[in-house]
Amino acid sequence: MSSAPTSALPLAALPLSRHAVDRDHAARSRPALFDELWEEEGTRVLALWKGRALLTPESVEAATPASDGWSAPDAGPAALDLLPVERVTAALIRVYLGRTLVDAPGEPAGTAVVLEVLTDAAAQELEPDESRWGTLRTVATALSDRDAGLFTEALAIANWHASHTHCPRCGTPTVVEQAGWVRRCFEDGSEVFPRTDPAVIVTVLDADDRLLLGSNAMWEHSRYSLLAGFVEPGESFESAVEREIFEEAGIRVVDARYKGSQPWPFPASVMVGMTARLADDQAPAALDPDGEEILDLRWFSRDELWDAREQIILPGRSSIARALIEDWYGGPLDEPPAAA
């Protein structure tokens, strides 16, 4: 089969990179911001509990994981159930997410949205039906651009708060400021800002345009994906690609190039999609999985990947890994590859 050209990956095609919200950073410094928002009739609350957001009753099917743990392609649309402020009576953390940029039923453009992270008791009081609480991994592709962006932003900042309750310098508890976007140490006044950990994920191709996929030690043996790893301090994306592929697969790659990125708040990453090719002096058969993170490595042509569809599990639809593989494949993975 002839190789299919890969194009620049459109960011709009990545489920968690979509957004339709103005984060309105200038408003965060107003000391009475939440009082102002609570006086504003249209303000809405995004309720988050154990990393799950409250969805509308019509979204339950889309929020139910398929057999591979991801959303089914035909599950239908889903939507966040954004609530009037009086519906949520208690919260662990409150964060101003911004103002919407598009109209939605009952929520015109300009609607202010506030994240409230709930305790078990508050979530049970608000909505005891757990099927109404959906995970981002499962429901992302069924959400609108507005709701996908809101859920991603909410989960990312909530995870940051959960891991930064104390000062990294002295261990003193921190207090939340700037509408939820800063934590300040009680002891020395130092400020802690949200952080995101970059990780590269790589489409590695050989001279025959075959794709390299690996099986991680933490997965079931039939699950395969692109190789990926965190960027180390003082390292460029391109250098991280070369290092990670050598560490995990024992081969050298060259021509590392950027394709696209999307946040991945599980718990705090941004996935940087890259491509690279096997160096000319490297043999494809020289693959050497590290045996710790990666247990198996395989090269796939497009036809071979299609033929293996019943034997292997590929990344879910909300991941950048899926988007990168489909970019190389030339179309959806649940359809046969285009004829040569």
C-alpha cells in the first residue's frame, strides 16, 4: 500500500483543545468577584465531584463507557448541566472559569461560569444518581466546544488545587486567592500558580511508512498506543522525542516535528503531538522494549492495523493518540484504509 501524506494536525479536531469560553483573567483580581457573580442572575455553576461533572439527564448514554472504557461512537450528544448558584449549597473549592462565547439554551453568550468542587455529601444531595456524573475521558467527544472546554478547564484546575494544599517551600497550608487561580502561603506570602506538565507523544514511522505502536506494562496486553513521555527539565520537545523513543524502544529517531497539542488533565498534562522517522542507520527489527514501561513493540502498515482490529485495543476517541494515528492512517480507524 502506498503511503498517505500526513498533514498538519488541525487543533480544532482535538476533543480537549476545543473551547468557547473567555477566561476573563482581568476579573480574577477583584476581591468581591464571587459576590458580584452571585448577584448576577445568569451566573451558572459547574459541579464537579471526584473528577466527574454533572451532566443533563439526556447525556447518560453518552456518559456510559463502552467495552474499551471510552465513549461509543454512536452514543449521541452530551451536555453539562450548569446550575443556578442557589442549587449548590456547599463546595470545597470555588474557581471562576470565565464567560461563555456562544449561545446555549437558557445560557446566552457572556454567561459567567463558576466551578464548585463538591464533597460526597454535597454531591449526593445535589444528584444521587451516579449515572448523571460523567468522566471527561468518556464524554469529551460528545460535548460541544463550549462544554468540552469548560470541563477540561475545570478538571485541570481542580486537580491542581488538590495537589497544592500546602506551600512547596515550608509546608504551611495555602489560601486560595485570585478567584481560584492562585494559592498563597500563610507563612511567607509566596504565591503558587497552576502548573501543567508537558509530555510528548510521537508518531514514529520507518522507511516503509509503517507506524510504531507499543503496549504499556500498566495496560492489558492487547492495548497498543503511540510512545510518549514527559519532557524533562531543560529539554526541548524535539530532544524529548529522541530520548524517550531510545529509552522505551532502543532505536534512534530523527526529524522530530510538531503536529498539535491538547490538554490532558489526568492529572495535569498537556500532550504535545510530534512525528519522527527512524534514523537511516537503524533497522526496524532492532526494536528493544525497555521491559519496565513498554513490554511489546510492533510496526504496523495501514492494512496490518486494520486486519488487527479484533485483536488489539487502540486509544480512545478523546485522546490525541487516536487523532495522530488517524492522521497517519488517513481516516477513521473503524473504517478500512483507503485503497492504494
